[in-house]
Amino acid sequence: MNNEEIKQENITQPIATSNPQPPVTETPTLAQPANSSVEEGVNLIPAMTKEEKIHVKKKNTLNIGSILSIIALATVAIGIVGFNIISKAQLNTKKAALTRVERTINSKMDKIVSNNAILARVKLYEQVKKNSFSHKKVVVFLNEMAARVEGVSYKSISISEALEFEISGRSPNLEQLSRLWYLLGVNDNVNTINLGSVSKVEDGASFSFEGQFNLENFKNE
């Protein structure tokens, strides 16, 4: 090697300095945290994709819709139960009022029925009284007629509700019998009188009369 090559080689080689080189920093691993002033967390959950975000959003929307539907159904159910309770209470109130009205009507109907029964009895009594006669007055009248004719006696007296009569008796003779018949025929208390039968006997004559008395003259007062 000649002198020129040695000089050129010396020129191309760098000159060593006394300055030390900076230390090489090592890259921290997951097991060895970095020596830095700011601590950073490590996200182990991978980021969601767009499709996953849309699915979660739909799921949340469906959950909210389901909750709203349940709330709506619960509200409707509460409304129905409340309406039924109110309707039942109103129905019970109306039933109680109807029961009171029915009791009042029944009590009035009982009074009306009782009053009608009383009125019917009164009417029947008045009707009977209107068409009734006094048997006592009839007997007194016949005895008065017999007393006016000597020797006349009655054997039987039959009187109907219409004051139709049938009288049988005895007379001392036909003359007295004729007198009794005449007195009864001209009296205002007798409407009609007929000689039913007459027969002669040893001590006089037997007779029977048929006819009708005047109701107006023998009515009960």
C-alpha cells in the first residue's frame, strides 16, 4: 500500500469522538407497562361493526316498544277493572233503589188490595142490605092480618129472598077464609096473592096462599 492510499483511507474513516451515544429505548410489551407520565387503558373489547350497532339499536327500539305495549295493556286492564267496579257499584245502588221502590209499591199494593177487599165487602153488604128484608116485619104483618079475622091460624110460612111467600093454615069456616084473602089482596104490603088450595075439614077449612110481598115496605132500615 502506498502513501496515497493510506492517506485516503485515513480521510474516509470517521474520527472517533468522546461523546457517548444515546441509549436505545426498548418497546414496552403488554406484560410490561410503558414508563410514561400518562397512564393509558387497554381496550380488550373489539369495536362494534355497523351491522352490530344497527342490530343493537333495533333491539333497544323493540324493547322500548314492548315496554310501551305492556304499559298500554296494563292501563287498559286497569281501566276495564275500574269501569267494572264503578258499573257494579252503580248497579248495586240502582238495585237497592229498585228494592226500596218495590217494597214501597208492594206495601201500597197490599193497602190497595186490603182497601179493595173492604170496599167489595161494603158493596156486597150494601147490595144485600138493599135487597134484604126484615123477617120480623113480615111475621108482624101476617099476625096483624090473622088477628083481624076471627079463628084464623097459620100452620107454616115460607118466604124466599125475592119475598115470594107460601102460607098454609086453618080457618073456622070458608067465610073467614074469604075475609082473610080479601084483606091480604087489598093491602099495600102484598103485590100478588092467589089461593093455592082450600079444603073443608070437620072443625073448619084448611087453606094455602101463594104470592109476593112488596119489598119496599119490608126493607131493613
